[in-house]
Amino acid sequence: MTQKIRIMLVEDHPEYREIVELALGREPDMEMTSQYGTAERALRSLLDRNAPNHPDIILLDLNLPGINGLEAIPDFIATLSSAKIIILTQSDRETDILQAIMLGASGYFLKSTTVRQLTEGIRTVMAGGASLDAKVAKFVLNTLKAKLPQRDIEQLLTKREIEILTQIAEGQVKKEIAERFGISITTVVTHVSNIYEKLNVKNAPAAIAKAFQTGILQVRKMD
């Protein structure tokens, strides 16, 4: 039997914790192993590295009492580096999105996301990828387009790579991208690999973080 994805939820609203626990409990490959109302309590629970059921995924709210989610990301990574962090929040503020990505979050979802989108995002992150809420991904792509001069875009990535990156940001999977452009899935995989190699990153959030840190992305007020 395949081991289930172990999930910790850090969320201060008990009612929402119940909703998430119920939703994830319906997934045959997932289990909620722990839930906490504050980051401090969650971090204390991880200090015993020999304790059973350490999470594979930490679903982390940003608006928490005490240490907030953004402040807690580095502490979670330092305490349990094997766990992947997915932000699950109401905040669609640009600064929150980009800071969470910069600090090492592997995913960012709004609480308005569907159960299917969230569970697929968890599986994507567990498989070594990165996953963003569709609204967040679209915002990130639009920000990149707005801040990077067209001349520099053309020098950095090819037209087809930009097209594929656009499709990925819009939530399309490799099979759909291949069908859209009339190319093989293998070719799509090669293009994606080239994109990350040119940006010298391992995933989409890392690419955005690097762009933000180097000044390609700059904080601006969202519409």
C-alpha cells in the first residue's frame, strides 16, 4: 500500500480547519496528521525529529496570531527541511505572494480555491513541482510581463518558451500544452527544462523569486 501524504494544517479558525480536514479526508492518498491554531505550537511539535507522522506538507495560513505565516516560513524550513510548505490564505496581496515565494513556499493557494485544485496542488508539490492558485499564477505572469522589457524577454526566452510559460501560468498541463501547439509532450518537457535552466531555477516560484530579488519584479499595488 502506498504511503499517504501526511499533512499538517496551521490555521487559527477551527471551523475552517474542520472543512479542510473533511475535504482531505475524502482523498485516498492523503491524511491530516496534525492541526494547530498558531505557528508556535506547530513548530514545537516538530522539534522532536524522531516523532512519528511528521508532515510531508504544511498547509500554512498567513494571518495567524503571534508569529504570522510569513515570519514562520524560515522557521518551518529550518526545523523540518523535508516538509514542503503550501500557503493557504485569503490574502491576494502582491507583497504576501512574492514574499512567500521568496522565503521558500512551494505553493500558494487562496481559500476560495476548489478542493480539487488544492488536492491537485498538494500532489504536484509532493512530486517535486510547484503549484499556484490560478488567480495567483495569472497575477504573477502579468507582473512579470509588466516589469520586464520586451527586448529583455526576447533575449532571455524564446517565443515558444514564453508561450509555454504562459500556458503553465494559466493552469494548463503538459498534455494540453502539447495538443494546443501540435507538439509532443516530450518537446514540452524539454522546453520547460530549458526555461528553468535559462533562469537557473528549479521551479516556477523560484523563477519569480529570483526575478523579484534582482529587480525584474517590483512591488506594485494590485487592481
